[in-house]
Amino acid sequence: MQRAGLPGALLASLCFTLPSAALMIAFAYGVAELGTVAGTGWLHGLKLAAVAVVAQAVWGMGVKLCTDRVRVSICLGAAAVLLAVPGALAQLAVIAVGGLLGAWLYRTNPKSAEPSDRSPAGRRALAASALAVFAALLVTLPALRSTTQSHLVAVFDSFYRSGSLVFGGGHVVLPLLRAEVVPSGWLTNDQFLAGYGAAQALPGPLFAFAGYLGAAMAPGPRAWALGLWCLLAIFLPAWLLVGGALPFWQRLRSKPLAQAALAGANASVVGVLLAALYSPVITEGIRARTDVVAALVAFGLLEHWKAPPWLVVLAMAGDGWRRPVAAPGLSEPSYRRPSSPGHCATKSVTPAALAPKDARHRER
């Protein structure tokens, strides 16, 4: 936008987003062809890949944004509140409280910043209009949703609100989107996490995940249309906010009070992501001790060996397809083998039960 104005900004955004969005929509078609994904090994592997990727994001943001005891405390407090009282309003509240704490605690220790030149009056007026449209849509869409009872309006409202309330990294959108599409019955939890796990392997913005969600909600030849509708809804708030705040941003961020508030808000964002790492990422992905091992290996490959995320995601999906899926809880996976010849029934046995009979007698 600074170099080529609004047309350049829209073109850059489309070029950055469309490749990953197209791949996510194609993945939704593939999942629809497979039918049910619940309990499949490759889905479990994608969940474990998401554990490693989100853990890496928490680690990186924590090192960068929580640089002292106060900010670490704000981060941990935000995570604790969200785990106790989950929800979009609680997420906004902890970020706002973090900003207020930062403005109070860091008001005497701001970082210096050079003020920018004053923007032309015409650009400021256009920016103010963009901010007004952003606020108007945020207020009117819920009312329009309740009066029209339209599915398309409801979907647009959910994704627009999720895009509006995100502050910080793209992974922060996970609990917001999940709260919109899973409880409403638009998608199952397994369908949601399958797309989220696959999104970790793709380049581009994580918001392209919305294309998968829209296409998965309406399986069929025209599923791509709802995918594009969801992409428009989730990216529109960012376009309006960037266009509206850009002429004022450099001047605003040079203010000591704004810098102090941003320090506290950023620490809260890390706490939001930490809470999302536990629920739903770890709670849905970790089921056995072998899952912990796999997630730790994936994290080490990403963080210390700098392995490409797509390679780690594919490896985890393949490993999940190969290994049996354990029941929820840190238990050993169950294997199934046929009973005596002539019977079709099977029974679940543990690895210990597969040991030779003599060895079991010796253990006794």
C-alpha cells in the first residue's frame, strides 16, 4: 500500500494468499472423497504435527515478546484465565488487560521510535472511512444474521468476527474459528483439526485455513464457492484495519504510552497461544506416551534442525497412518487380532498380552 496504493495492496495480498488457499480448498475435496476421518491414523499424525508447530510458535513468540519477569507473568496469567474461562470475549479481555498493565508498568521505560511524516489529508479521510466500515460490519452483521436466518450471512458473520478479534500470530485464530464452526455443527472436531494440521505444511498465511473450512462445510462440485466466501470474510477485517490504521500507525507507535501498552498486549497474546496449545491442540492430539515422543521429535526437527514444516507434517501423517491410534489418555495403543479359526470376532489386546506364554509365567 505504501508503494502502489490500494491496487498494489490488493494484488500483493491475493498473490500471497491464493496459492495456499487453493491448496487448502483442494484438500477439502480430498477429505470429502475419503468420507469419515474420525479415528484415522493419518489424521492423528496431523494432530501431532499441529502440536509441534504450535509449540514452536509459542516458544518463538515467548522468547521474543516475554523478555522479563513481568511479561512472563502477564503471559502465564492470560493463559490461566483462558483455560479457566475459554471464549472469544475472555480472549479479548486478557489482551485488553495486558495492554493496560503494560501501559502502567512500562510507562517510564519506553523504547525510542522516530516519528513519521504526516500523511496527506485525503489519505487520512480514506483511512477513517475504512475504520468506520470495519466497525459498522462488526456491529451490523450479527443483527443481520439473526433477522435473515441466512446460512451465508451466518458464515460470513462468524468468519468476519474471527478475523476481527485476532491480535498477534495467525495461530491465535484457532480457538476463535473452532468456537464458530464446531459447536454450530458445521464441521466435526476431527474435520476441523484435519484441515488445521494440513495448513501447517503450506506456505502463506494461516488464514488460508478458512478456505478449507468453507469448502468442507458444503461438500460437492461447488464447495470452492463457500471456501472463497469464507476467505473474503476472514481477510476483509485485516484489509480494512491495515488501510485504516496505516496513515496513523507510525505516529501512534512512536508514543511512549502506546509502546508500553503494546508490550503488555503482546505478552498476553503469547498467553492466548499457550492456552490454545493445551486446548484443543494437546488435548486432542496427545493420547499415548508414544504420541509425546513423536511430538517432541517433530518439535526438535522444526526448532533446532530447521526442517521444512511440510516435510515434518508429511512425516507425522505417515507415522500416524503406520501406528495404531490409542484411546484418549496416556495409555498404550490397542492392537486387534483375530480370535480362534472359524470365528469372525476380534478382541483388543495390549502389547503385553502378545508376549509368549512362558514369559508371562516367569513374570508371575
